[in-house]
Amino acid sequence: NTSGCTAPAPTVLPVTVTTLPDAAGVITGTALLCGGTTGVAYSCLPINNAVDYVWTLPAGATIASGAGTNAITVNYSGNATSGNITVYGNNICGNGATSPPFPIIITPLPDSTGVITGSPSVCKGATGVIYSVTPINNATGYVWTVPSGATIIGVSNTNSIAVDFGLGAVSGSITVYGTNTCGSGALLPGFSVTVNNIPPTPVITA
């Protein structure tokens, strides 16, 4: 001061300088999945200066564990769609650069079966009776069942079949569901078929 006196110690204000998080690196994990898969692990290397990790996922996918960290597990719903996973670091100063996109390819399960069409009433011994359903989305194959005593003739792995009803055939249900490499679609109530007896051959007596 003007008298030449000096303070015994200066006043100090500590200043911390925080930088933005570094750019996120490459994500690792499983890229080819079936709809409905759960607990799939994804991660990236730790991001310098990041206190939080912000992940984005394809539609139908949710983080099951690890939210806010560099390692997560993901659950995919049955109707999840293909898309990209990305991540970036965050702190009080803002966001770092986003990682390169990690492409996810989802193979969905087949949709539920539609209504089966065909003859609801047949006679024993009938042949080549056609039954069909509208093509099932995401199905690469079809699994049919027919009543006891009935037989699928020709190709059965399509949305349309031909059925022979033997003389021992009984009434019952016809069912179908779609399949692909990921599994089977829902099996809905079957199509009821009534199998009618043929009148017996009469005997003439004199």
C-alpha cells in the first residue's frame, strides 16, 4: 500500500480447466442378430475427459446394463429393426465427437400366421384339396400339420398345400407357422376341417 506494507500471503483462486471429451473410438460387439436377442455386449475404449457416455441404438433396442459407461449390454425386441449404434463422451463442457457408426443387421422372426383358407368340409377319400395362407412376412419356410389320416402331397414348405384325405382320415385342425434362420413365428388357432364318412355300399338281397 502507500505506506509500503505488503500482505503476508497472496489470495489464491484455484482454476480448473476442463477440456471437451476426446473423440469416441470404434465400437466392438455383435453385428448380425435375430429379433428378440437379449444381453448383447458392446463397448468402446475409455474416452479421455469423458464423465458420461451417450449411446444411440436402433429402433426396438434398449440398454439393459451399463448405461453411461463405455461398456453396455443391449436387449433387442422381437420387432427391432436394423440400424446403427453410436456413442460419444460428455462432460460439463459439452460433447465429444461421435464414434464411427457400428451397423446392426436384424433378422426378425416370422410374423404370426394369417387366416387359412380352403374347404372346411371334405369327404373321406378326397384328394388334392388345397389350403393356403397369405405369405408370412420374414418367413423362408412353412410348417403345416393336418388331421390324422390326411397327407400333404407334393411340396409342403410353402404357403399353399394340397392334401389327400385317406379312408381313415378323421376331423381335426390344419395349422401352419412360418420359420427362418432365427426361429418360428407364432402359431395361431388352426383351421377346423370336418371329414365326412362315405355312405356304405348297399347290399341287395333277393
